[in-house]
Amino acid sequence: GSPSSRSDGQPTFFILEEFHAFAAHPRQSLIYNLLDMTQQPRMQTVVLAESSALSCIELLEKRVRSRFSGRQILFMPPPCPARALTILCDALLVPSSSPPADGPALPEVARGK
């Protein structure tokens, strides 16, 4: 079913490869709506955007860029695909004693502040 009707408690992941292509598009409604869903506690949605272009965030509309506020994990150059996957899995891991759905989703260290 749709992410809002999931009853198994598992998050829905959206992976946007070559994110710079999405960011260069004049209409960024898709990105905005996906990021907006991540801010709704009951949705349990994760958007993972991958790009080799560091400037892609600058291409985003102001309203879309505001949805990223402090939710970036940057690593350059990726050490190797296996290590990159380990870093991302560790950052996205929710401990079994996780906070309530409206609590912080990632530890301070992983937020890229």
C-alpha cells in the first residue's frame, strides 16, 4: 500500500541517483513532496539522494532547499562502494530503544551540522 497506510512499521526509502539531474529540473515538486513526507512522523519515509556534484544543493529552489535543513551526510571522495554503504547504514540505523516517531531521526553527528 501507500506509505501512509503501511502497518508493518517499516520505513519507505526513496533513492534518487544522480540527484543533480533532479536539482537541475525547473520544476522541483517531486523533490519537495518527497522531502515534505520525511517531516511527517507517521510517514516513516527516508529520501536518499546521491550525487557527485557538490553544487547540486545550490540548484534547488529555496522552498526545497529548506527541507534539507541539516539532513545531509557528505563524504568525499567515497572511499569505496562497500565503505559508503556501511557509513549510510550506520547513519540510518534506528536503535531498538528508538525515540518516539516525533523525536530526532539521526544522531547529531550524522546530521552534517
